Amino acid sequence: MFDSCVTFAEDAMIDDGAYLRLFDYPGQSCRAGDLWRHILENLDDSLGIVSARWTPIWATIVKHGSLARRIEDAVGSSPSRERLAAVYRDLCDCLQQGTMFAADRDS
């Protein structure tokens, strides 16, 4: 499961029902991204440790995928050097501004 998640990120298939039950997931298999979505939607903040600051970060990851996936989506299937440079400039801007990178940003 670990290797699959490293390779396929949110698209990795998890088919270990016992593992999924640890998170009260209702099915016997799912994509890793679906499990993350389930965990975040059902997060119990009764201890008050979940900061609202993290909500938009989690939302970006759940909606747009891992950073690698977002970069891949932004550069496209056959990126030019110029496109790669533009995407990585945009990524640098995000890092400098403390914002999340998403493929649909203007770059």
C-alpha cells in the first residue's frame, strides 16, 4: 500500500478492508484521495486541536491532489521549457507568499 501511494498518490487503490475500517471507511476498497476526503470530512475536533487555518490547505489537497499532481497538471503532458519555467516561477511565488499552488493559477 505504501509503495502504491508513493507511486500513484491520491489515485493509489487501497483494498485492505481492515485498514479502511480503522478510519470507519464504509467500503472495502477506495482510492487514497477518497480515504483522505473521508478522514477530513469526519474529523472529530472535540479536543479543539484542528485549526481553521488548515481547512483551506486540506481543501486544496483534496480538490486538486498532491503537489506533484498539481505540478503535473499545470505543465501538461508535453511541456515546453517556457511552460516549465512559468509553472516553477508560479510555484516560487506561492512559496514566497505562503499560498497553496494549484494548476489552475495564472502563470
